Amino acid sequence: MIESEVRSYCRSWPVTFDRATGSRIFDENGQGYLDFFAGAGALNYGHNNPILKQAVIDYIQRDGVTHSLDMQTVAKRDFLETFSETVLAPRELDYKIMFPGPAGANAVEAALKLARKVTGRESIINFTNAFHGMTLGALSVTGNSLKRGGAGVPLVHATPMPFDNYLDGLTPDFMLFERLLKDSGSGLNEPAAVIVETVQGEGGINVASVEWLRSLSELCQRQGILLIVDDVQMGCGRTGPFFSFEAAGIKPDIVCLSKSIGGYGLPLGLTLLRPELDVWEPGEHNGTFRGINPAFVASTEALKTYWTDDTLEKSTLAKGEQVGRALTDLALAYPEAALKAKGRGLARGLQFADGDIAGKVCRAAFDRGLLMETSGPDGEVAKIMPPLTVTDAELEEGLAIVDDAVAATLGVLR
Amino acid sequence: MIESEVRSYCRSWPVTFDRATGSRIFDENGQGYLDFFAGAGALNYGHNNPILKQAVIDYIQRDGVTHSLDMQTVAKRDFLETFSETVLAPRELDYKIMFPGPAGANAVEAALKLARKVTGRESIINFTNAFHGMTLGALSVTGNSLKRGGAGVPLVHATPMPFDNYLDGLTPDFMLFERLLKDSGSGLNEPAAVIVETVQGEGGINVASVEWLRSLSELCQRQGILLIVDDVQMGCGRTGPFFSFEAAGIKPDIVCLSKSIGGYGLPLGLTLLRPELDVWEPGEHNGTFRGINPAFVASTEALKTYWTDDTLEKSTLAKGEQVGRALTDLALAYPEAALKAKGRGLARGLQFADGDIAGKVCRAAFDRGLLMETSGPDGEVAKIMPPLTVTDAELEEGLAIVDDAVAATLGVLR
Amino acid sequence: MIESEVRSYCRSWPVTFDRATGSRIFDENGQGYLDFFAGAGALNYGHNNPILKQAVIDYIQRDGVTHSLDMQTVAKRDFLETFSETVLAPRELDYKIMFPGPAGANAVEAALKLARKVTGRESIINFTNAFHGMTLGALSVTGNSLKRGGAGVPLVHATPMPFDNYLDGLTPDFMLFERLLKDSGSGLNEPAAVIVETVQGEGGINVASVEWLRSLSELCQRQGILLIVDDVQMGCGRTGPFFSFEAAGIKPDIVCLSKSIGGYGLPLGLTLLRPELDVWEPGEHNGTFRGINPAFVASTEALKTYWTDDTLEKSTLAKGEQVGRALTDLALAYPEAALKAKGRGLARGLQFADGDIAGKVCRAAFDRGLLMETSGPDGEVAKIMPPLTVTDAELEEGLAIVDDAVAATLGVLR
Amino acid sequence: MIESEVRSYCRSWPVTFDRATGSRIFDENGQGYLDFFAGAGALNYGHNNPILKQAVIDYIQRDGVTHSLDMQTVAKRDFLETFSETVLAPRELDYKIMFPGPAGANAVEAALKLARKVTGRESIINFTNAFHGMTLGALSVTGNSLKRGGAGVPLVHATPMPFDNYLDGLTPDFMLFERLLKDSGSGLNEPAAVIVETVQGEGGINVASVEWLRSLSELCQRQGILLIVDDVQMGCGRTGPFFSFEAAGIKPDIVCLSKSIGGYGLPLGLTLLRPELDVWEPGEHNGTFRGINPAFVASTEALKTYWTDDTLEKSTLAKGEQVGRALTDLALAYPEAALKAKGRGLARGLQFADGDIAGKVCRAAFDRGLLMETSGPDGEVAKIMPPLTVTDAELEEGLAIVDDAVAATLGVLR
């Protein structure tokens, strides 16, 4: 095997994939799989969505500029206008838009840099089981100890605070955090920013309540700390609304987007910033792949197709409820197995007693033609993240496979 | 302007680009520009190269998987096989291949992580005027002070050593470095690795001689330090051979590739490692955009088209010589202006007395229909990096514009 | 004024002191002051204790070696034997003894170094409002933000946890800490050690309960984390027993001693280590002032005089109770003033509503001939730390002045 | 053995010392040793100097305050006045004086903190084979790899530059350093300060020429970098004049003193600062042992006895010349042994081919009744640092032993 030992997903699904459309992906032998993983959230509009596909092909066909660094292009201008009119304006958000590089980690790196530059402070507050990326800055605010260990240098500029519902449910939210901030003798380095996911995807589909998010936002404002929402996995409609934080009615200072913002699975990252924070010098942060125009084209088309009304949002919420009910039923059906249904919108998970069982369930699902993956610190949560464009029939089909896989794994029939 | 103040290239070239083919890019009014910038090295095969274009369109058309994380796909397998047979085997290189993420910075971050993991050391040696990327790990080995300042935290795990010919030309190469390494009282933290570009693109088209590179490689071997060549900008034939280090006859422990490896301007990053170094745990480094299959397809096609014989290599060397002669002539023509021709292959530069003059030359070139950009610590070097597929006529045309632009700027006719 | 602006105590007590004996210090005009500060805990046996004084003079008189680095001397051997027989053996402690340098900060620096060397980890857990010293390593585990700010570099290798009773009194102790340790996704760097004061002197006379200390010790053992007790201020009998942790029945892995260990106010620092931890290379930590023989002589004499039976311990506890009652009475006497009596043994404090009031009380006390100082993050606690050798009459006299000073400051008579 | 494995000098000289006067120290059996080590520079006025001894005993006898933190005392005031009049004023130095703690490392820690605070930068330039102390801040600017390794955390805020004559003698001094500073792309973090010893004691008696020091001082002024001279070992007359930098005619921004400044081997540290740099907040740096009054008394007496005229300075220079000649003769006598005489004033060294030989010479000297120790990265230099008060007879006696020890070790007679 010439590919490095670091490879992982190809170990879970040991086939060679070839084609894909919508919620379905096919291996080289023509065997189809329902995809309830959706590129870890990068394929909210499904594989090779035909509307976006046509736009991309048309663009390439007519020799539209493909690679443009941060030059101005027609495709980029269209994207900026569409994003502004379709996403920002209706939500009364006046963010400035930065293209920090092709991936979510770039959006996070740029957010952290800017927060530090604006405040003159170094320290960041992250949360338990956070995942923000693998580059050194993003990794330093990520929780997973295997991945942190990979850094090879001490990751030292972040302090983890408990995510919502991390402790016993009795300890008041943020009591410790606010006390540490107010106490000049606490030893907590004054933070530049807090970085948070509203639902922790890699961390195990942990959902922050709207009240918790609102309290966090107010705390940040009171204490003069910037609030960064990393919406890389949960943005672009994964939880229903375009931004996952809309339900909480908060307006973060900085927002990170990537994954599905490119529409077609092509790399694109955005860092959104309150205008007052836009203190960058020209070129102070740059990169070769900030302008992938086919991604702009697909993204523009996706925004126009899915975000000019609330059809997708409502559908996602409804389908999410459906998945949620199915998982709750499963949990109730195996009272001795300590299952737990988790999630919001179409970011759902089923928590098992340990990672071993969850892994077996995912393998059983794969054997039955369904892709899903584990997350959580011990891999104890099976994630259910279909494309938002999944049909009802596909959803039924997939949930039935989940049922079977759980039954087969836990060794009993419902 | 909704785009952040951090934008830069769009300030140099204040038009809106639309279409592009080969060495030519057109703005929305149909005005064409010769592109001697080539996506900062990401477009070695030209804009929308027709052969690659057809392969990409065919792939998308037939619903080939677009986004696949690090799953195995037919397109990835083809790429791995082609890269192995076309690039590695003929050069007797047995690297294992890691997909670290979509961009050059990811390739560098992964290289640094691995070097630290393998050696158990934290410190890295970089070189004056190095450029390796904007994420925190890559930035820490980058020289530019504006960009370093953007980090907002002290960048502390790297020590810069003088690049080839940095000092007076009399000081023996590596004398200080080797003395510091051998002296247990020197205070230099024992380095995990040295990271080097064979030609510093962003640093001002500074060329390391093959002797210097060879000495560096030997020093690393003697001292048990890993040698990382960042071939992100200079690889994929920019200096002639596929890898820029081939001329020196060295075999780095780790090689970083990106930019033109994707062929079509689509994001792709590779980290190549000596097999013995492949101590990664599965998933210890990961990322959403490690498998952009249209990039695999374009890359495979590019390798098959351009790298099965030495036509492109020879052509690049010949054209490079041509550019080199033209720049040398220019330098001789303005003896009072302290011009200096620099470069290797088709990575060429003309150094001016300061960044102000170089900037004016680039603007004058733009006014005459040629894109080229400055580099170097003070922006004092005008870079000439056309696609490798540039035609002789285009090269003549472009060099004539350079002549004019220099003449117009220096205020005298040749 | 030729002395730097950094000077502080001389601002609180703007006279020039000349002589001192026991609990009393005299200024150059012969004005005496009762000293309830006792060199911040360095003068547990009083100023110029006559027994120790004679031993020191005899030693100097007979030309005993004064300065000896870490050479073996008769005075050091006597000290080691006496410390071993008088302090360690009766408490069934088999610590090895390291002379890390002349001050408490050296003892802490050595403890942190060793904990990191033994465990191969970098991170340290400290507690809110901890004080461990001003050198960079010790400062990094100190809470005070003014002092941390003085470092001029980010202090990054420590994470503060809540000290006993820091929050609402309802949150279970160590719930968060233990959860963070057990959760491989928490993002807490695995700690080498926990460093704790049993009573935080500079932090505001915050007392850790014996239950809390026992839980902390058990947690450290369960998790394989070293427990360092910084007994620099609270050791040598300040809270009653020789070590302040004796009441909790715990045996720390490493103990830091300084201040009163020198007996006569002469600099001496000790780091005590479990024998299994003694992995130092010869000279791996060194220093010029590790062997101040007059301090050894005074220390030996103090141990023989005060620690061969439990007279001093009982007396300290009794006097401590007396002070505690007096402070509690004061707190009850001013119900509207939110006073709070704090402390253990002869480490006592009276907490006021803010640092302004506490400062005024200390100044009023000074005007009445009593030295005492504030501590706590906002200087809101007036510390009462007389020599352990204070007489009953002196204690009465001093407490009466405290009464008066409080009354004068709060503007009402009891 | 109850003392930690970290002990070192007691391994070289395996006897138990008891008494000492002047240049002679006696073990418990009455065996005398000439001391050419002098407490690593802490005993410039000899062991238990009778003049200082009387002053110290008188002070203790009359119950002068012993321990005073940074309170004002008569003894401290006398010291400040005497230091000002005797040392600073005649040299036209207007430094403010800070008492940073009892040892040299404290003086260095305070200097680094202040330099960082004043400049707002973190990075420090140190020199190869520098030694500045064992606390984390001081250790980070120290070269020795064994001692650096003891830190247990990466030491990252300092970059070593070559000390005078470190390379081939041909490379122009500071060429690299100044180039790195001027080049905005060099990757060198902008330094707050340079810290330097004029003669590196622990580093192997490496002497910086006055020209080199002058160039360094000028470079620092040109570049706006603070110059810190660590005169802990070489100050107080060790090289002849009171400050070791006087010969170069430079005025450092910050000066660190300790070791012999206490006169009698008692711990005392001073950080001297240009008045404009005195931006400390009150108490921003503090410590328990900043005011050891017996040390003030001894220091004042030493200044009055030895520094009101140039007798000691001239004597030191003359004796230094004598030692230098003797060592040069030795080096010439063993042409095949590659000996090298090094040093200035009474900081002298004889360099051997390796540390093994130097160690044997020191052991042979010990067997013959002379204490001397090795230094240098491999312990290859035997240091000769007698008290400045050494008599001519003692010097002759000691040098004769050195002769014998070398002869015995090298196995040949001269």
C-alpha cells in the first residue's frame, strides 16, 4: 500500500468507490450505498447534485477562470452578491467576508489570528470535545488527545471549558468560567476569544441548548471577549437554518464556514467578521487556493436554489425530527443497552455504551449498504448525517438499516 | 466592499476576470492579459488546459465521486498508480504518499508534525526568507515579518539559518549551523528537521545552488536531522525536472507538494515520506478535503500527458534559459539601476533597487496586458513565472512587455 | 530615590527600620512595632531569635565555612541529619533532599522541572489564587494577573483549577478536573503534576479543608499525576504541625520548603522528593547559593529547639485559635461590613469588603505600632501572621491594635 | 545518602569541609586546601574576610534587622548610598537599583521581564555557551544542553548567536545577526534584548574582546535592542575593574549582579537599570529574600574597603597577568597537548583537549591540596579563579600545584 498509514475512512469502508448521485454512492462493482455520512457535512446538497453539476460543467465548459487566488472574478463577485443578498441581508448580518483558504481549518486559523490581533491577547477558550481542524492553530483548540498528540509540540494557548451539559447538569453553566474571568488572581490568561460549535459533530453530536449559547454570547459581550462560532460542519443548513446559531438568536463576532459552502464538495472556506474587526493588512493572511471558481459557481447556484425561501430549512427540521424519533424509539427498545439519541436538525447520533459497539453497528450498517461513521471521544456515537436533500424513501430505507444493524449488533430482535 | 481588507491581488490588478485559457486570462470586458504569474505556481499547465479540461468534464459528467475524504476511489487509485509509475519509480524514490489536506500549508503542517513525532524533538530549522504557508505551524517556519506578526502568538519553535548566498559569499556554508549542532553548549535546541525550498519563490526567487543543497542534505544525514523539501511552488516541473531537488541529486526525507500537483488549479496537497517514517496512527491527521477527485483526475491526466517523457522538462529548461538571458540583458542595459536577474527553470525574477520600483514595473506591465507580481522581503523582485506550457510567441510577447515596463518605469529608453 | 519603582513594602511602612528582636522591630528613631507579618512567613521563630543568634555568631566567629555551593560541610551534614531525625523520621517520610537554590521560587522551579522530567509531560495544574514565586517557571503557576503580566511572555504550561470552596460550595470538588482528565477528548493537556498550597497565603488566607486535600491526593494517585505541596509559606509550623499537610494525612510526592526553614531569616530552599523520583543527573540543576552554612546552622538549631517535641505545635494551634476567635468576634461586631475571619494555625486573615478598606485598616494598624499586610487578589484580606514565638501579651497587644484599627477605619466603635 | 542525586561539587571534592579563611578552606580533619574556585566567583574577597566578618558579627550582635523583604532599613540605605557613591558615581552611571531576589538567576529573570515589558517583544538573543541560571527564564538563555533538557518544557524565546571568536575568526562579527535584524523576511523574531557575559565563566572562560563588546553595544543601539550584561560572575572586580564591561567603555541598559556583591558569600542580587527603563509597577516583581541585611552590611564594608581606590583593581590585573603567563608557559611546555590559556583578570582557564583530561587535572590538583573546577561545554577547561585577595605566596603555591597536576596528568615532566 503506497498510501500512508494515516489513512482512516478507507479502512472502515474497504471498497473502491466510483460514482455517486444524491444520497447514493456506488463502488467500482456497481454496488450502491446509502450515504448517511455526506462527506462529514460537506455534501449537504448530495453527491453531484444535478443543478449544481450543470452549473459547474457550464462554467468549466466555457473556460471560466478556475484558479484565481484572491483576484476579483465574475464568479466570485456573483458569489459575494448572492451570499450577501440570500444569506446575510435577510438575517440582518453585516459581516465582511474573508477567503482564508480552501478548508475549515483555514477559516479557523484566520479567525484565531484576527481575534488575537484585535484584542492583543493570545489565549483562546475552547470547549471539551471540540473539533476545529488539524493545522497547528486549529489543533490547539481541538480536544481529541490522539490528534493533539500528533502536534509534536505542546499546544498551549487554549484552555478548555465544559461544553453544555458536560458535567452533572446541576452545576450552573459558566459559573467557573465567569468566576475565573472576574478574579484577577485566578491565573486564567485573559482570553482573546471563545470558539464554539453549536453542535459538536466530531465530539459526539453534543448539542448546545439555545439558552446555553445565549448565555455564552452575553458572557462574551460582558467580558469583552470575541465569540467565534465554528459553523464548518453545522452551518449551511445542517441543523435547519442556514447558520446553526440562528435558533439561539445570537450574532457571533466571527463565523467560520467551509464544507458544504462550496456546494459541490469542492474546497471553499469563509471567515465572516463583524466590520469593526476587519483590521487586517492587505495580504497579512493569504494562500494559493482562496479562489476556486467552480466552487463559487456551485455555491452561488446552491444558495439560489435552496436558500431563497425556507423550504429546505423546514424540510431539514422535519426530517431531523423523523430521525430523532426513530433514534429515540431505538433507545427505548434496548433499555438495557444505555442507548442515547442525540442531535438537532439532520445532525443526529445514537450513542452506545462504548466505541466498540458503535463501531460494530457502523460495520453492520455498511454490510447492509449504509455508510455512517462514529464520533465522540471514544467513538461511541454513530453519526447520522444524510444529505439534506435525502428523500423520504431514502431516509426510511436508511433508518431501517440502522434498526437492523443495531439489532444484529446488540444480538436481539426488537 | 464586502470582502475583507485582507484581500491583496485584486488590488494589484483592479479588474474583474472572467475567462482564461493557456497563458491568457480575460477580464469581463474581453480584455486579455498574458499571465506570467500562473496562480503563484498553481497553473504550470496553463489555465483550463484543454486536455485536463476534457478529463475533468468527462469525470463530472459521468457522476464520478467528487468528494471522498480519504475513502478509496477509482480516481484516487488511478492517481496513486500513475504518480507512482510516472514520478516515483523512474526516480528511484519509494516515498509513501499522504494526503494531508487541500493546500500546501497542509502538506507542510503534516510534514512538521511527522518530523516531530518521529524524532521526539520540537525545534525546526528554517531559512531566511522562507515561505511555507499561513496556518500556525507553517507560519512559524515562514520568514516574512508582516505575516508572522499576523499570528498573534509568539512563533517559537523554529530558528532561521542563512539561505544560500545570504551573507557575503565568503562565509562557508553551514559553518555556523554545524558548529551550533555539534556544540552541546550552543543553546540551539536540537532540531527535528530542516525545511527548505530549493528556490524561494515568495522570498524573492532566491536559488539554492546544487552544491549547497547537497551539503545541507549531507549535514542532515550526519546529524540525524530530517530534511523536508517544500516543493509546493517549485515542484511539478517549475524548475525543469518534476522535483526541484533532482538537479542536486538529493533524496529528502519528506517532500511537500501542492499547487500544480492538482493540474487544473484545483486544491490538492501531498506529503511524501520515506517509508520508515510512516509512523502515523490511522486518523492521527485528517481533514475534509483530502480527496477532491476532479483534482485526482486532472493530476493523473497531467502526469500522463507531460511526465512520461522529458519533453516538458527540456522545454522548461530551454524557455527558462531564454527568460534568464532576457533578464540578464535587461540588467546589463540599466547598469545604474542595480538590476539583478535571478532564478532557475521557469521560476525567474528581476530584482530592482527597492519594492517601490518593482511595484511600478509590475503596474506598468499590467497596463500593457501582462500579469506579474513582486516577491522578496521588500517586494523588490518582479517574478516571472509563466505556465510551463507558454508558447514561444507568448514568451516573446511577454518579455517584450517586461522590457517596455522596465523602460517606462526607469524613465529611459534602452 | 535610587531604588527601582518596583519596591513595595517600603511604601506601606514608610520608615527606616534598624533593629529587631522577637516579635518587635524598631525604626531608626527607636520607635518599636509589633510585627504581625513576620517576613511573610520567613520569621516563624521571631527576629534574631537569641538561641539561633548565638549559634550563628559562634559559627561565624570560629570561621565556619560560609559559602559552599553544594560541597559537603559539617554544617550541612548536621542539618541533613537533624532534619532527617527530627522532621522526616517521626513522620515516616523518606524524602530525599535537594538544595535547589536560596529561595522558595527555586524550590518550586526544581519541583516543576523534576515532575516534568519524571513524567515526560509539560503541563501543570495549579489553583486559583495560587502564589508560587516570580521566576518564570514559578510565575507560570501563580495566579495574580499583575505579576503574570510582568512575565512579558505568555505563561502557557499551567491550567488553573478551582481551589477549595472557590465556587458556590455546592459544586462537587474536582468534578470538572477529574472529568477533564478521564475524557480523552477534553482538550486538557495531560498534567505532569498538581501544585498546591494547603493555605493560600498571598491568595488571601484561603484554607483548603483536609477532606479536599485528601481527595486531591487520591485523585492524583488514581490518575498518575504527581502532587507537589508548596509549603514555602505554610510549612515550618505556620499552621501548627511542621508540614501544613500533616493534618490531612497525605504524603505529597514533592514538597517545597523555604522562608522559615533557614530559621534566622537567611535564604535557604529545600525540595523534598520521594526517593523513586530522584532521577536527576548530577548538576542538572545547580546554583551558587545552595549552601549558606549560617542558614544550615540556624536551621539545625531551630529544629533542635522547637521540633523535638510538640510544644511549639500545640502553642501555635492554641494561639491560632485565639486569633481566630478574635477575628470572628470582629466579624460579628460589624455585621454590615461583611467581614470574614479566615485561616488556620497562625496563618490568619480578616477579609474586608474590598482592598481599599483592608489597606486602610493596615495603615491604621501601622499608625498604632503594628505591622500587618494585605493579601488576596484585590488586597482585601488583612493577614495576621505573627512569629510563632509571639508571647501571649504581644498577641493581646496586637489584637487590640487590630480592633482599634478596624474600628477607626469602619468609622464606628464597637 | 539522603541528598538528591543532583548534587555535584561534593562528588568532585569528596571531603567534608568545616572552616575557611581567605584563600584556604579546611576539611573536618584539619586538612587545608587552597581555593582557586572561590565559590564560582562568590568569594572575591576570600572566605570569611576578617574585615567583613567583624562588620557582620557586629551587626548581628546588636540585633540589626536580619530579614526585611524590601522594607527600608538602615543597612540597606547605607548599602545604596555606598554603592551609589563608590561604584556608580565615579563611573558616571546613573542606574536605578532593583533587588530582584537573592541570587543571580533572580537578577537575570528580572532583567528579562523588564526588557520584555519595556519593548513589548518576547524574544531574547543570547550567545553560544552562555550561562545565566537555572530558573526557567534564565535557563532559556543558557546554552548547556544537559541543563536545558532539565527544563522539561521547550525553551523557546531565545535565539543563540555566536559569541566572540566562536567561528573561524574570519567571519565578520555580527554580520549574520545584523543581516537577520535588518531583513524583514529573515524569520528572526524581533528581539527585546541581547544578554551577554563579557567573559563566559561556565562556558569555558571565553573572553569577548573589547572591540566585539563595543560593536555589540553599537548594534543594539542602532537596532533599538536593549543590552543586558550579566555580570554575576565577572562583576565585582573579577576581571579587574568593578564592572567587567568597563574596559570596553560601554554602558549596558541593564546589568545583573550577584555572587560577590554580597561580599561575604551571603545571597544578594541586584538588577541595575537605566532610569528610563524603570517602568515597573510597585510589587510587579517581588520575593521574600530581597533584603538580607547582613549581606548589605558585608557588601557596604567590602565596597568601602576595596573600591574607594584602584588598589584592588590594579592588583587583580597584575595577578591575572601572572596567572596568564603561567598558563601560557604551561601551554607552550606541552605543545603536543593542544593546551590553551584563556581569560582576563583573575578569571583564567587552561583548556585541554577534552573534558576527561581537564577533569583528571582538577582531581590531581585536589589530591595536591588545590580546589579548581572545570567548565566549558565538555568540561574541557580548568578554571582558575582564586579570591581577588589571594596573596602572592598563595598564588605561587597554587600555580605550582597546577603545574604538578598537569604534569602528572599528561604523564610527562616539563
